[in-house]
Amino acid sequence: MKQTVDQASGSAHEDLTLCRETAAGNQAAFTALAAKYRKRIFSVGYGFFRNPDDTEDFVQDVLVKLYTSVGTFRGESLFSTWLMRIAYNTAVNSVKRRREYTSLAEDFEVADASLGPEESHLKEVSRLAIREAVSSLPERYRACVDMYFFYDMPYADIGEVTGLPVNTIKSHVFRAKKLLRERLDDGESPSFTMRSEP
């Protein structure tokens, strides 16, 4: 579920406060930041490493970088975007000698007891279409599509994280959406797949 403007603003303010307190040596503030974002960092890493042990090592590396560089965060962008950039760059540098990036669509959980049969089918079809779309992309663009579909990040933030041009990101997301539309034969689509950018 998307955050409201007030919730997002409150979260951003909380993050900035925790960053400042961490930079001042408050261990509890750092623990709170780590707990809040550990799952997201793990998800980014797992897309690259596909191995829980290596991914846990990656999470620790990112958290160490967060702790040592948190004082440089000025609040000019969202903390989550700033942290994702650290995580993404750490993963890219770590896997240059490893396997290629694998999309979260490979393991994206679609089981949800609150969904009816039709909604579950649509979500499964969407997952398969995203997998197909991602597999057709160059390796370095695959994480961009994941950030758009699974982390609900806007183009500008994805560009800030990856350093790729926004138009390049848009073209690959467009390709993924096109495949989704082709696969969804009843013309409907889950909200997470077809959100629009201003």
C-alpha cells in the first residue's frame, strides 16, 4: 500500500533525525536505521548473489558503509534513495567476478490469502511477464526494472541510485509494461504493475 504524503514526510524526517543522531554517536539510532532498512538491503543483495550467506555478508558490508558515511547524508534526497545507491554500488562492485543479476521476479511471492482466484491469477501472470521482460534486458538494467516494480521507486530516484539516464530507465520499464499488457488478456492489471509517472 502506498504511503500518504504525510506518512512519507514523517518517515523522511524520522530518517534524517536518526542519521544525525547516528553521526553523533548514538548507537540506538543506528540500530533503528539498520532494523528499518535491513529487509530492503537484503532484497537488493539477494538479486545479485542468490545465496543467503553471501547476501548476509553483503548486508553487513552495506551497514558498515552506512555507519561510516552517515555523516555525509545531508537530506537533499530521500534517505532510502541514498541508501539504495550505496547498496546498489556495493553489489555491482562485489559481483563483477560473480554471476549476473537475477530479478526479484524469479522469487516474487504471489500467494496472498486475501486475494481471490482471479486476482491471484493476474498477479501470477504479472510476475511471469516481468520475469520475461527482465530476462530480455541487459544485465545492468535489470535492477532498474526491479526498483520500479518491486520497490515502487520513481524514475528519478532509480537514476540517482544507478547513475543511468532517466530516459534509458523509462525505455526498459516501458518494454516491461508492454509485455505485461500483452500477457494480461482481460485488459486489467494489478496496480503495482501499471502505475504511471507524472
